[in-house]
Amino acid sequence: YHSPLADFAFAMQGLGSGAITLAGSPAQQAAYLPAVARGNKIAAFALSEPDAGSDAGAMKTIATQVHTTGARGQNDAHATGFVLEGSKTWISNGGIADYYCVFAKTAPEAGTRGISAFIVDANTPGLDASEHIAVMAPHPLATLRFAQCPLPASALLGELHGGFKLAMRTLD
């Protein structure tokens, strides 16, 4: 009632932590949710892109799986991680968040069925959140850029290729 900025910050905490509440592993929930509830971590939700607008299927941010090579030169069955490339914009809490729930294409040819979600800590190499978007209201907005941003396999939030459904459930 007294502070639109406080109300906004609370709502953004809900989006950034809501996806973890809905789809996070027990380890992810334990690592992030208690700190958000205590006010020790700031969360952000990163879905929007410069050229995609409200069409999440048109996003261009890509997360490429990284596999280990076995002794015979064959890939192991499981990804050891991902490399994130692309950008997100109009990200609330951008530049002040401790972590971002980021949505990226893991199967670009599959449209919305090829989107996955990831938890990306703000200090991850290759993440640049320094491009702030100036608005009249006291609202921290930024563009996020990912350049060869390495993520461990444990950063995957929910099911591989289940990111679009997770984004819609979170926004709902």
C-alpha cells in the first residue's frame, strides 16, 4: 500500500522463485528458496527477448548440451552441462538479482516444445547483466547477455524441453 517498489519486488521474487517451487529438484529448492524467503537472495525471471516479444517460441537464446567423451570416443549418455548463448531483455530485477530463471532453446527446431529452463547464478562467467534499462519508475530492468556461459547439468530446472510449460505455469 505504501510502496509500489516493495510490491513490485515481492512480485518479482515470486516469479523468480515460483519456477523453482514448481519444478525444482529438492537440492535446487533447498539451495534457493529458503534464502529468497529470508530476503537473502533476489530472484529474477528471464523469458523475454529483444525480437521475440510475447512469442516465446521465437526466442533465439540457445542452450547447447555438453557431453563428456568416453574412452572409445563416444559420448556418454548424460550431458555434463550446457553452454548458454543469447540475450534476454526487460528483465525485472536485472542487474540486482542473485540468480535468474532463464529460458532457452535446447531443441531449436521444436519451437515451444524445445525450450528448457535453467537456474543461472548472477556470478556465472559469460553472464553480463550490466546493461540497465532506464525507466521513470524505480524499477530495476536490464538486458542480460550470455556469451559462452557454462552451466552444470544441475542448473537444468525441471524436465529437458519442459521450459515453455513451466514458464506458462509460473506466469499463471
